Amino acid sequence: MIRRKPISRLLFVFIMVGAVFGATACDMMGGGGQARSKDEPTPTPIPTSVVPTNPTYVVQRGDVIRELQFSGRIAPVVEQELFFRAGGYVKEVYARRNDQVEEGDLLAELEVPDLKNQITQKEAELESVRMDQKRRITEAENNVRAANLRLSKLEASRSASQLVGARINLEQARMALQDARAEYNKSLDREWEEEAVREGYARAVRNAEWNVEKAEAQYQDALRAQERINYDIELAEMDLDAAEMRLAEIETGLEVTRTVLSLKRLEDQLSDARVTAPFDGEILSVNVIEGRQVQAYNPVIILADMTELEVSADLLDSEMSELSEEMEVTVEFVNQPGEALSGFIRRLPYPFGGGGLSDAETEEDSSVRITVPALESTDIEYDVGDRLRITVEIDRSEDTLYLPLQAVRTFEGRSFVVVQEETGQRRIDVRIGLRSDERIEILEGVSEGQTVVAP
């Protein structure tokens, strides 16, 4: 490796050359006692050459801080772009810039006269259907009541006493028949019994047999009557169930539901042709003119809640990849430099953070949102849209060796420095660490206090 000559030796050579030239000039001007003619021109002296020197830096120990700096603006925490969900011609615009509006206020609408007529007709139809449903419910309730009464009447008419009486009569008739037959048999054993008396006993047996047949018939009639009542009660219960099901069917209001859904579709179409305020706030801008045609979903009004402000910034993906939510930041107004305020990153868009939608029906907000608590208490005057400079500390190495960025050279992927020593300059490979905008961390290769020659 060729070493450069020390700068002190070069200076000595140039000084000697200058001395020689100076002696020669003296000889030309007055050497040998010869006077120079007054008309002879004075020669221009040759300037002394300036030896260029490269800047040098000393390896120092301190902190190396890598920061990311970007710009942002004062923005409301809640800010939303409003638009029509249908295309058409603008009928009227009710809002102007800086207007204060309340949630639900109509801000603008399109020309939809036929749609409004359809809604009026459907509302009248709905009222008619509801009245008809009310009438049918009343009728169905009366039918249920009537079926209940019929069932109760049948249940009340069902009596167990008739069946019990018929059964008792049958048992009594059977016992009387047994007694009659016993008396008749006794009379047959009495030889002295007159025939007329025996005939009387025989007639009593026949009468008892007839009474048993009659009691059996009455008992069967009572059983069949009981069965008929049971059948009637079962039929009445079925009628009651049918009446109650009919009432439930009418109460569901299928016809009313169909009409309501039809009306809802028309109202949704009307809503698509209108822009309403989704929350209380201030109109920041209006980009729509009455009579002009607009396209669906093109933002026409920006509404913001001015009660709470923060900082919004639009960054590249490469920048957001180095940030994280809750990371601390420092902000400074561009037009009022000097006072720095502290804050933190409240939200990063997906996939760099939790992301978020300003509204369920709008596209995802891709801005970085920064909360600065001191905004409410600072004496600095600011307004929505004012620019700020945001600084974020990405990484830090404390009490480490460092050099200025320009002191480290790179060639074919290798980093090195040129160290000034007493015997000359020497190139040394170094291993670098953290880089900031002005410093670069030196992990290996040099020691504190060494002098490094820049390129």
C-alpha cells in the first residue's frame, strides 16, 4: 500500500521553493549593484501554491439517535366525507362551509319527485293494511272467545251423575231379579203352595228380568251420551286451537310486513338521494352545486366534530413500518417554530396497526393519527389544516463511539476509515451500527480520540 507523504514535509518543500524564487527575484531587481531602469515594468510575483487539506474528525463518545421526521396537519378526531349513494341532478344544497349542523340534519338532496310520490302512496297503503289487520285481529279474537265458550259449555254439560245413576239402577234391577228368582224357587219347594201364588212369583221374576233389560239399556244410553259429549268436547278443542292459530297468523301481519318492507326500500332509495349529518359538527367544505349532476359515492361534503382535534399524517408504507401505536412523538408548528409539544401515535392504519374506519360505510382511513394532549392547553394559536413537523425517535444507542457520516467510507460493501497517525495515514475497516441524520455508530475498528481523515 502506497503511503502519502506527511503534510509537514510537503509544506517544507514548498517553503524552500518559495525562498529560491524570492532570491532570484531580488537578483533581478537589484543584484550586482545594478540599478533597474524606472521605465522597466515590475514583474508579477508568482503566488505561493495552497496545499489542499482534507477535513479531519475525532472519534467521540456520545449518543446516536435515529429519528423519523415527517409533516402532518391539525385535523379533527372525527372527520367524515359525505356523499350521495345514488347519481342524479342536485335539487338543493342546504349546508354551507363553516355551518354548524346537528345529527340528522338534511344537507343536500337530489331531484326524485316520482320516488316521493311512490312513498306517499305506499304510506297510504300501509295505513290501510294496518287498519284491515286490526279488524281481522278483532274478528279472530272474537272467534277464539266463541270457541272457548262452546268448549266450556260442553264441559259443563258433561255430568257423571247420569252414568252413575244408570249403573246403580242396573245393579238394583239385577239384585231384584235375584230376589224374585229365589222366592219363586222357594215356592216350588212348598208343595202346599197354591198355583196362583206360584204364578205371582213367576210374574215377579218376569218383571224383574224386564227391569234388568231396561236398566241395561239406560246404562248403555248413558255411556253413549258420555262418549258423544267427549267427542263434542274434542271437536270444540280443535276449533279453539284453529281459532287461536288464525289469530296468531293475523297478528304476525305478513301483509303489513310486506308493505313495510316495500316502503323501506323506497325510503332507502330516497335516503340514497340525500346527504344527512351523521353527527353534530361543522361543515369544512361543500363541493356540490344545485342543478349539477353528481356521481354516486363521490364525496361532496366534509363534516367534522371540532370539539376534539389531533394530528393527521399521510406516510409511505416504508415509513409506517418503522412506527408502532403508542410510540411517543414530538410535534412543532411549521409556522411557529420553537415550541415543541409531546404526543403519541394513537392509530396506525392496517396492517401496520389496529387500523380503523371513520364510518362503517366509508373506505378505511389510511392516515396516521397522533394525539397531542397539550393542544388544548397551549397558548399557540392554530387552526384546522395548520402544518406541523413531527419527529419520532426510532432507535437510540447511548454512550457509544461515533463519527460524522461523511467520515466513513464504503467500497464494495466494506466500511472503512482513514486514520491519521504520526507516521502517516492508515486505512482501517470498521463495523458500523446505528445511523442518524448526522452520526454513525462505530462498533469496532477505532478507539475514542483517534483522528479520522474525511474523503
